[in-house]
Amino acid sequence: MNSGLKSFGKIMLTVFIIVYALIAVFATLCLLQFNDKRVTVFGNKSLLILKENLDEDYQKGDLLVVTKGNGSEVGAGDKIFFYNSGQNYMVNYSTVVNAYDVNGDYVFQVDAQYNVYMDYYIGKKVQTFKGMGTLLGFIESKWGFLLLIVLPTLVAVIYEIYVIVLEIIDIKKEVDNE
């Protein structure tokens, strides 16, 4: 019975360590892929963490994976995500009034107010993960990364150094006793 409990504990510890390592690697990759607008971008996919409700489909705390196409898939009436350069590159979500091609690049007129050029276009196709944005936002924050990634790793390293020192002391005692 005791042996089975130890085996189960070792398996659970191994699973925990693997999951923790995957989360740490993912968080680090997300931070390394920040663009100058503080949005994580992997190729043509952007990870958007919603800080407010956009409409009935996208709520505060959601994580959105927005795929950027070449612009040809966007037409009048479509809703797109884009950076608003006038508001510190804040991510906006608006309805396209008109889309047209200018020298091979698409330009989208949104809400009949201003144009969005391809450099500021984030995407149209969205995959939503309800509530996961809050978690990723905390992990990507200074304090979240420190508390969830750096400190546990530091504790593990210090523990390993402690175990090595104990082993060296035991070896010295064995050598002295001979």
C-alpha cells in the first residue's frame, strides 16, 4: 500500500513538473514574441487579451487568437481588429465600411471615420478561449512571471544545490571513516 502511494506521488510530481515546464516555456515564448505594441504575435496569428467587452461574442478576460490574412478576405460589413496609432496603438474592433486595393495593399475604411492600412491590420478570423486571457495576462505580467516562473525555478535550483552539498558532506564522511 505504501509503495503504491509513493509511486502515485512520483507520477503526480512528474506530471506537475512537465505541466509547469510547458507553461513556463509557453509564457516565455509569448513574452519573447511581443511586438512594439505589446501584443504577442506568432507569424500571422496574434494573441489578444481583452481588457473590456467588445460585443456579445468577445467578453472581458477572453483570449482571442486572431489570424491575419492578406486583406482580400475583408469586405464591407466585416468586423476587423486593428491597431489605432492615435491611441498608443490600442487594439480596436470596428466594422469595415469599404475595402479597397492600393498598389497591392488593402486599405479598410472603418466606421466611415478613418482608414486602416495593412501595417495596422491585425486580422478578422478569430478563435476565442473564454476566460483564458485573464490567466495569460497575469502570467505575462511582471509580477505574474516573477511569482509563477522565476521564483519556483529559483527554489528548485537552490534545493538542488542543497542536495548536492549534502551528498558532498556524506561522501567526505565516508572517506574520513575509511
